[in-house]
Amino acid sequence: MNLTTIYLGLELKSPLVPSASPLSQEVDNIKLMEDAGASAVVMHSLFEEQLTLEKYELHHHLTYGTESFPEALTYFPEPTTFRVAPEEYLDHIRKAKEKVDIPIITSLNACSVGGWTNYASLIEQAGASALELNIYYVPTDIDLTSHEIENTYIILY
């Protein structure tokens, strides 16, 4: 039986594509999914708001207390020695691509206008076959109509 299908422009041997979940956090699990018949895997999600918070947390720790003594800045490690979530995610994509022959589809949850485009470019450079983009917008104005909310998505993204 031929189960070949096209998904996100990718020709897959079957429509069996495990969705974004903690299962893809380990490259060995991605290999097991391939061995079990998955024709592609959607990696666990990278959250834009998580990255923003981590960036501010790093800044806080690098500058906390530095106003007390000028030499205090020399006690902090250089930012290049830190491994932050985006870099780990990109490394994970690279490692998965090396270990499996199926497409690796990444998942990005965006919460700002255009803030996700930089991450999308880095994800592409890391070797992702495709990108699942989840837009996160919570309408909080009770006077908005459904039409206005839908237009917000069209206008913002």
C-alpha cells in the first residue's frame, strides 16, 4: 500500500508524523520514532516568551550589584560562556538531523509582532526541514468582535 503524502511541501512515506511533545527532547527518542515508522517528527516547541524572559534574567545576573564597585563587572563570566535555550534548541536540531533520515519539523510559539522571524531564520540555518508556527494572541477586550480578532491575526502576522 502506498501511503506517500505531501506535508509542508515535504514528500513523506506516510502521514504518520508525531506532533510536538516532550518525546522529541531526546535525539534517541526521535530515532526510536523513526524506527517505529514515523515519516517526520515535529520537535518540542520553542517559546518566544521563554527566550525573552531568559534574556532579561541573564542581563539581571550580569549587572546585579555592579553599581557598587567598578571592578565588580570583571567578576562575571563572559556572555559567550552561557548556553541559553535558543542555542540548545539549535544544537538539538543539528544532532537530530545527523542521527535520522526523516525530516525534522520544528515548532515555534510566537507572541510578538515579527519577534519570531529571527528565531525562524536560525532554525532554518540549523537544518530544520520545516517550521510549525503557533501564534499566541489573547484578546482581552470584551468589546472586540470575532471579525476584529480575526483581522488582528491577519494584520499582525
